[in-house]
Amino acid sequence: MIEQRSRLNRLMNMGNALLLGVIGFITLFPFLNVLATSLSSSRAIVSGEVFLFPVEWTVQAFRNLIEDGQLFVGMRNTILITLIGTGFNLFATVLAAYPLSRKRLRGRNGLLMVITFTMVFSSGIIPNFILIKSLGLMNSYWALWLPGLISTYNMFVMKSFYEGLPEELEESASIDGANDLVTLVRIVLPLSLPIVAALGLFYAVAWWNAYFNVMMYITSSSKLSLMMVLYQKINNVSEMLLSTGGGSEGAAVQNLTPEGIRAAAIVTAAIPILLVYPFLQKYFVKGVLIGSVKG
């Protein structure tokens, strides 16, 4: 009986490992394929020979992206937009979520109804554009930060987290003479590092991938984000290949294809934000209130 259970356990473990391996491969395959495409020659890409590994290795696509230096300008701008935008987002989200999570807040239900209304209805693109222009924010990063100051959904997620904190923590702090601000900074925020890190990552990814608002409100080439720079690069290569055809100029760019440039752009945009995940992963699995309340 014991041997049969042992064999059954081994079979189940092997089955689980196989299933997880298949799921992992399916998850990684698109990225590996894109990476291989970005490092393959145009002939291999056009002929459909690229699968998981590069064919006829070349870095011409990446060289085309960085040769004029505009990529580094876009990277610098995107880092600035992401860091400051995420800081503003977390600051506003915490200051909105914490008071709304407390039932003693006057007018709490009315405020929640108004905030919920914004999740269902929005003003639209044209009124937003007119508002930004009338405020004189065109070609300024404030045109990105102010309208996107807070995500209603993320605010409700953080509000639900704060509602789950033991009330005894705040009661003990109030007995010691701490006001709401001191309680938030010294007690609530240290306990909410996991949710702050998770929402901060969500905000950062959104800012890193910001494209449409940058296209609408930013007109100076020196202020464009990384995504806009990559979009222009892809369009330039496509127009170049269409205009040169198969002539001598076309031979000069024969190692470039829209697919290769697109793949290189995806890799360039994805790798920096992927490097952030390992540093925040511990906050997703860390216990929120372990050891904070005893008895």
C-alpha cells in the first residue's frame, strides 16, 4: 500500500512538472520567437525560417534603432515620465483610499458614488484635448500626469486592502496620541508595502507603455517617449523599403524588414520593465500582517 502511494505520488509529481513545463513553454514562446526574430536576417524572416532560435545572426535591427541616438532620448524621457508619474499615482491613490476606507469619514457614501460614476462614464477624447489645450499644458508632461493622476480601479483595490487592516492598530495609535496622518505614515503604510509595490508596478507599466496621450499632447521630438520613438522607427523603415523597392538603396537596407524592426522594438521596450519584476516579486507573496497582531 505504501509503495503504491509512493508511485502514485511520483506519477502525480511528474504529471504536474510536465503540465507546468508545457504551460511555461507556451508562456515564453512568444517572447522567445520575437527575440529570435529581432536577431535574424531579413531573408530568414521573410522565408519563415525563424522559430525559437535566431537564423543567420545579425544585430542590424538594433543598430538601426540606436544609430541616430533618438532611442536613448526616448528612453530617458520614458524613465522620467514613469518615475514621476508613478510617484504621483501612489501618492494620490494612498491619500484617496485611506480616508475612504474609514466609515467615520463624513459624506463617504456620496464620494464613493461620484468616484464609481467615473468608472462608467468619461468625457471622451475631444473634450479632454480641449481641456488640456485650454489649460496651456500642450507639449508638457503635465498633460500626461494630471489627467492620469489616479486610477479609480486601483484606488478601490487599495481601499479594500485598508478596510481589511485590524482596527486595533489604529485604536492603539490613537491612544498614544497619534493623529490620522501619523497613523497612516508610521503604521498603515509599512503594513501596505505589498499592495503599494503591486499597484506601483501596475502604474509603472502603464506609464512605460504610454503612447496615445503622448501622441496627442507632446509635439516636440525631444520630449517623445520611447514608444513613440519606436513607432516612428518602424514607420520610417517601412516607408524606406517601400520607396527604394529592390534598387541599390534597397540593397543597402536588405537586412532590415518591418518585422525585424518591430521585433527589436518589442525587445527593447520589454526588457527594462521586465528587470523590475524580480525586485518586487517578494512583495506579491509576502504575508501582509504576519506578526503585526498577536493574541
